[in-house]
Amino acid sequence: MSALSSSSTRSFPGAIRMAAIVVVITVLLAGASLLPESSPFHVSAFVVSLAGKYLAYAMLALSVDLVWGFAGILTLGHAAFFALGGYAMGMYLMREIGARGVYGNPDLPDFMIFLSWKSLPWYWWGSDHFAWAMLLVLVVPAALAGVFGWLAFRSRVSGVYLSIITQALTYALMLAFFQNGLGFGGNNGLTDFKDILGADLHAPSTRAGLLVVTGIVLAVSLLAARWMVGGRFGNLLVAVRDAESRTRFLGYRPDQVKLLVWVFSAMLAGLGGALYVTQVGIINPGEFAPANSIESVIWVAVGGRGTLSGAVLGAVLVNFGKTMFTAWLPEFWLYGLGLLFLVTTLFLPQGLIGLRYPGKKSLPENVTPEVSSPEGDEA
């Protein structure tokens, strides 16, 4: 057996099952939100928005799991790509307001008029078109990830050094977006959105539709990620994670492998950020905070690193717990989160997915296998 081949065949049932569950639940919630309020099955708009936010966070967790669980890159800065995607969508939503803003200017957002801007910055051009906004949602995070990854991986920066650099990246972006002169609303960010593609964002039908779209996008992203890691490229990722020097010795380019999955994961995170903005209705520099990136790592660890489905499960459950915990004991939430991470590390190294498959060898479809040792290769 080659050193780059997995110890077992990895297939798609786990991802397909999770994708189906996500779509079914979002459709049921969306349908329930459209029922009359007198119905016992009615779901409030708050619950719909909350569910949409959880699924958007699941996109971020999925992107983190791709690079950490499969390529061994512990990223502490993926919130940067998430926030950039959110800002790209926020720009479009701000332009959709048009003359309905406080100052009645059809071309400039209210915050620009307040700050005495006379015209749109060049990087806002075309942001009134949805197609262009969606292109920015994918291209901007991918471009930043491409430049950063090319410099870091080409220089063979890895381990804790890479983690620190990614954290510094998102912190630097947070400080930059706090500046009013950058043209993104400064401390207040972008908010007061009114509609998307002509549909009222506050209408129950629009909220229900956005929830379904978020669920479908998450399901498709989950299957796309599973397809990427389920074949030869996935074996190569695992080889780079577990034996990078041996992989390089065999003639592969670990830096290029890392760069490809890094850019792809950044695009998924940016897409999650765009979906997040439509659900929550605001994007500000706080989304760049390094703490958000650290939390996403905890989601992945709790759900199950290197499982994809576990990342989605962890993101939803931890954020649901956060919502409940902050309502009861808000001042103790961070302590609870830290305790959760410690418990997971000590007693659930395979995450919640490991509770279903307690043995490592019983996880051929859901957990990445270790790379076979060259000494065990067959002739």
C-alpha cells in the first residue's frame, strides 16, 4: 500500500446524512414560521434568524475543519475570511437601501454622508449588483488567503508560528476596519438593511426563504468538502498533515496542497459570512475579533476534528448552548466555554462524533485515517 493511500476507503454517507438533516430541518423551520401565530407549530422570526445564524457559523466551522482536521493547519484567523464575506454582502445591502436612508441620498450610504464623503470609493463600484457582490464574497477572501498562504506555506511556516500569524492577520484587519477613513462604517459597521433582491428582509417569507437558502448552501458545501477530501487529494492532505517531509520526499509539493485547501476553505468561510449578514442584519469590525476564530476551533474540536459533519454539529450545538447559557448566566459563559474545551480534549478527543464511533477503526466514512507508514508498504 502506498504511503499516500488511506488505510480504508472513505465514502460519502456521513456527509450525505448530515446534509439531508440540515435541509429537512431548515425546510421544517421555515414552513413552521409561516404558520399563523395561533398555531401550536408556529416558530417565531427570532428562532428563524437564530437558526440561520447557527448554520452560517457551521459554514465557518466547516472551513476550519478542512484546514485543521485534514491538512493539520491550526488556524486562529479564519474569522477574517468570514467577516470579509459579510462585508461584501453588506455593501450590496447598503446600496439596496438607496434613497430610503436617513439622508435620502440614492448613491451614498448614510454613514458616508455623515462623514462628508462626496463620492463612492472605487472599491464600492458595482456593489449595487447582486452578482458582483456574490463574486466579491468569494474572490476577496480567496485573494487574501491566496497571498497569505503563498507567502506562509512557501516559507514553510507551520505549527504554532502559523497559528500566531493567522491570529495577527485577523487582529490587524479588525483594527483597520475600525477606522472611519476606510469606508466601511468604522465602529458601527454596516447595518439598517432593508431588502435583498427587492424582497423585504423583515418579511416572514423572506426570512424563511433565507433560512432555506442557508441550509441548502451549507448542505452543498458539506458535500463539496466531502468530495474534495474523499479521494486522492484527501489522501494527499492527510499525508501532508501526518508526514509532510515524507510527502515532499516522494515528489509532491505540500505548499501547493496546503494553498489549495486554504483558499477553498476561505471561500467557504466568506460564503458563510455573507449568509450570516442576511440573517443577523449587521456586520461590524467585531466579527474580525481573534476570539471568534478561537471559538470556531472549539466548535470543530467539540463536534469532531477531521469529520466535516462533526464540525457542523459542533457549531450548532455550541452556539445553541451559548445562547442558553448567556441568557441564564452571561458573566460565566467564557468559563463554560473553556471548561467545554478542556472536557472535550481530555475525555472526547474524537469529539461528539466519537461517541457514536468510539473505536478509531470503526470510522472509515467519517474520520480521516492516519497515513500508512512507508515501512508497511506492500511490494
